[in-house]
Amino acid sequence: MNVNKNILVYMTHPHVQAWNFLPVHGNILEERVPGLRVTICSNSKEFLDRLPEAKMAIVWFFKSEWLENAPNLKCIATPAAGKDWIDLEESKVVVSYGAFHGPMMAESVVGAVFYFLKAFHFSNKMQLQKKWARIKVSEKLGSLKGNRVTVLGFGKIGQCIGKFLKPFGCAITGIKRTLSEPPDYFVEGDSIVTADKIAEVSALPTTDHLILALPGGSETEGLVTRELLEKLPAGCYLYNVGRGNVYNEQDLVELLENRKLAGAYLDVFAVEPLPEESRLWEMENVLIQPHLSAASPQYLELFVEELAERINSGKYILD
């Protein structure tokens, strides 16, 4: 391989330290891909000044007008799974998105499932009151065994979430755009259906946990209608780790307030940060995270390992 393989990195994050690209991440790339040279930029000016030399750029976002200053650029790589911040559809530059998020997001969903089923919030409330509320806590306990889990958005991430939940004895219905071979952990009682027939999915009225792992964009805008949510039983919990555009947030608020849904774990919202005036903040049956279901200390390490494998396999040609 030629030594003239320049990768330019501009990846900083003001809130989450684990999303800042550090020299250690550059070292992993250079060690795993012979001939690679990684340059890390601390600001946009430095990035744009060096962009003309780069064969690949690693970024959180990329503006289309920057392409005019990137004659050698062949590939843009981002750890993000969603396509919200890079829109270069008419460009010949290849865009590489991360595909490593599944286990991290599955951990978050599993944690949220048992947060509700094992009444951890209520137990903590009783703890702070120094009450040995054995009867009251026991009445709120549930189990995942025998539950129906419906995953809307049954791609790589959705299937990984299902894989993490399956050992607890639940039945899984996956909903996706097109039919595919079921994952190897499926057994009798599990199924895959297509999203175009979502209103007819027979599993919805018996769903105990509805997990949304949908991407953003016009195709998923308002896909989860109020009518669909009302098909769910009152004991159902909803989990959203995809995007906040898939339902009308006010519909969700009203269903939760009226106990037509048991609770919700919400990691994404229509407007982020979630406005302080949102009623969701004050609901005891809602668990809110600030768009962090895929966060972990190993986030960028996993990303660069995946990227190195892709480069070495010849998926991205930097010569």
C-alpha cells in the first residue's frame, strides 16, 4: 500500500467526552492500516485548510460546499448511524456510516425494560422515604418471560436489540421495510412483517413492549400514528431509540397521562434538547435520556476498529 493515504479528522463534541476523536484513536487506525497517516484537527478552520490534501475525512458533519475545497477526497466516514448531518447524495464521494451501535443501544433498552418491570424507580422512591414497602413494590413487579416484544425498525440495530432480549424468554415481532431471513435466534412464535402493513400487525394488541429503532427522514415522519398507538394495550411500554419524528409527541403525552400506555423510555425527541415546558419531564412513568442510548467509553474505539476493517477489506480505495 502507498504511504500517501491521508485521513483528516475533525471530530469534537461539546458535551460527551467519549465522542471526541483523540490521538489514541488515530494510533489505532495507523497501526491497523499500513501506510495510513491520520491528522487530527481541533477546529473547522484547521480542517478546511488541510482538506485539499485529504483522501478521507472523519467528521460528525460535512457541508456540501466544502467539496469545492476537496479535490482528492474519496470518502467521508462518520461514526453516526443516522444520515442527519451529511447530505451529499449527488456527489461521487462515498459516505461511510457506523454500523457498530447495536450492542450499546441494546444495553440501554435492556436496562430500560427492567427499570420498568422491576419497579426500580418506585423502589428508589420508597428507599428515600425509608419505607420497607414490600407489598407495594411486589405488586408492581413483572417479568419479560412470555412477553411480546415488537421492534419497529428491525434492521441491524433492531435485530441486535432483539438478540439481547431473547434470552429472557420473550416472543419477538420485527417490523421492517422488506421481508428478510429471520435472525438465527428466532424460534416458533417469532416473526417478521413489513412496515407497509403496520396497521394490520396482529401482534400490536398483544404487545407488552414496543421498541422504536427507526431512522429519521421523510419516510418515517409520523409513521407511528395515534391510531397505531391506541392499538397497543394499556400495559404496554414504549421505547424510542431511533428518532423523535416518528410520532406526534403530544399524542404520546396524552396516552401516557391517561394511562393508556404503561410507560416510556425516550432517548430521542422531536426537538432536542427537550424543552423545559414539556410535560414528559414530570411524568413518573417516563424515563428520559438526552440522546445517549449509543454512548459508551468505547464508542470511538469501536468505530475506528470497524473503519480499519473496512479499509483493509478494500471497501474504500484510498490510493
